[in-house]
Amino acid sequence: MTDSDEDGRKPREGRARGQKLGDHLRTLYDQVVHEDIPQDFLKLLEDAERNSSRADEPQRTERSCDRDQ
């Protein structure tokens, strides 16, 4: 058994690179989480929610209107 991976690197090198990558990704994630949400995106979400609540309401079709008369 050797102290290197199949690609010839030592396991410590891979761990160090993985740690550096993980640190960078955590920093990037923290920055994104604290960004403001753009107003046009908030409006899009509000419109989608409004349309969704309308879709949940029973729709009157022509047939149901005929029965009411």
C-alpha cells in the first residue's frame, strides 16, 4: 500500500485542497445569503403567489352557470 492516491497525489494534498475549496464555498454562500433580494424578483414572487391563490378558488364554468339558472 502506498501513501498516494491513484492519480499520484498524496492524501494530505487532497484534503488541503478540499479544505480550501470548502472555506471558499462557505464564504461565497455567506455573501449570497446576506444579499438583498432584487425588487423585480420580489414582485415576480408576489404575482406568482397571487395567481396561485386564484387557481385554488373554484372556477365557475359555463356548465355550472347553466345549472344555476
